[in-house]
Amino acid sequence: MSKKVLTLCLLHNDTQVLLGMKKRGFGAGRWNGFGGKVEAGETIEEGARREFLEEAGIEVPALEKVGLMDFEFEGNPEILEVHIFRAREHVGEPMESEEMLPKWFSLDEIPFSEMWPDDPHWMPLFFAGKKFQGKILFGAGDTILGMDIGEVSELA
């Protein structure tokens, strides 16, 4: 099994979260946080900042790492190791990019039915300010075949 290191960052204040409608590529047609591949020579946090700037046109000066998730897809030997970050402040106004269309959602109106099926399972921990770690196994049609997500005091 090989691992591919990815980032996911959510900009979140007390009442809202910024999500992006993925316009192309992996996860197209779904609302998601901002992130992607970590490039050679950059730290995971630098990758998260760069992806946020590329996808939403804003800078996130302070990031807090809050989650670490492994996503496995049945029949695919590659595990996606996703480092999840919270940003509370940003510089600039979110704007559409080739890849994402950003939109603010109030916390009671998050469009879970148009998101990855695992999001409702870890996002409550995220919004409660907890650190969490877990693994998800997806089958055909992005059905969740197995899941283990829990609160942790320290991330591995």
C-alpha cells in the first residue's frame, strides 16, 4: 500500500464555514474544503496554504491542524492520507478559480447531501473544536464500507 499525502482546510468562524464547489477532477460536483497535493519541497502546512490561495484566492495566515484521516478505496492500493486544518482568519475576498466556486454556509445549513459521505461523521468533531483521527473505506459509488473515527488528544 502506498500513501499519497493531501491537505484539506476549512475556513470557519463562529457561525459560518467557507466551502468550495469542486468544478473538475477528483470530487467534482461536490462541496468540499480547500486543499490537495503537497508538492516536493513544501511542508504539509505550506501545501495547505498554497492550495487555499490557488483555489479560493485568499491567504490563511494561521492554520491549526485538527485532523488526520486515511481514505481507502476498495480495489485501489493507494491510501489518501489527508491532513485537516482549521483557519479562522483570512486575507482577501474568496473568489472563483478554475477548480472551485467558494461559498459561505451557516453551520446549520451545511449541504451534507452534496458532499462526500464521510463529512457528516467527522465535521461535528471539527466544529466542536476537537482533534480527531480516523480511517474510511469506500466501496463502489463512494459507499462507506468501514469507518473508524475518534477524538484524540494528539495527532500522530
